[in-house]
Amino acid sequence: MAGKVSERVKQHAALDLDPLIHERARLAILSALGSEGELSFTELKGITGTTDGNLAAHTSKLEAAGYISLAKGMFGGRSKTTYAITEAGKAALMEYLNALEKLLGEVKGS
């Protein structure tokens, strides 16, 4: 049996998953922004179930990668931070989802 595996050794599909996106809070952030387009800090916090500090840390990593952008402004006398997915973020999310589909196919044998 081991001979069959070594004859067809290739990189496992799981290794194609972007580790930056693979973390569940960051995947939730990108997925939410991918479907909604733009969300406030408060909306993302509710969707992801994170604390203020965790959300800030995860959005900072995604922003540094160029996957999301943020805008700060004043609305009704209060500061509001809004996030949006970038074109690079959309492309990275699609690559991640394609890699996940490939992994599912390998595991299910299709």
C-alpha cells in the first residue's frame, strides 16, 4: 500500500488553503464582506462573535494583506469604522474557496 502512495506523491490540497484566511474569524470577516460588500465594525463584531480587541487584530491582518479596506468617519456625532472587501480580497477568497472545494473532492474521492 505504501508503494502506491509514494508513486503518486503530490502536495495535499489542504496545503493550498491560504493560512491568513483559514483562521475562522478572518474567514468569517472575509465571507461576510464578500456577501455584503461593506459592514461596520459593530456589524462585523456581531457576525463574527469576536471581542473588540480580537476583531481589531484580525481586521488589521486582513488590511495589511490588502484583502480589506477601512474607512473612518463621523455619523450622528459618533465615530464609525466601516470595512469593505478589496478586489485582492475577493480574489483571495475565491482562491481559498476553490482550494477548499478541491480538498473536499479529494477527501470524498470525486
